[in-house]
Amino acid sequence: MRTTLTLDQDVALGIDRLRQRESRSLREVVNRVLREGLKRLEIRSEPQQQVPFRTQTVSLGRCLVGDLTSVSEALATAEGEDFK
């Protein structure tokens, strides 16, 4: 297949570096890079079987602060009467 691509400058520089390093043609390098990219994208797009996250429950015992309906009482218990 023959087509025209407009590459971003960073992509073109990366392709050119690979081409020089591997002494290959532009066509060979672009095809290899696209194949690798497509493989990675296909792996990510495959639905992964997710295992539900489970949290183990632990008994923490009775509440040491007492009644937590009043914030001022909880602070007074935790920090003493001069918390204000």
C-alpha cells in the first residue's frame, strides 16, 4: 500500500535515528515501528479479566473515645479539656 504521511518533528527525528543506527531504509523502519506499536496497543485493548479487590475485615475493638456524635466531646477526650 502506498500512502503519504505527515510526521511530527519528534517522530521523524526518532525514525531517522533508528534508520541511521540500523542502516535500514525508511520503509523498513516505519513498518517495524508501526508493527511494534500496533502489537502493544492491541495487548492493552484486550479486555483483562479483573479480579475483584477484597478487603479483609478486622475487629478494632470498642471505641476508645466514647460517643463520636459530638466533635467537641471527642476532642476534649483526646486532647484534654484545654483543646480550645
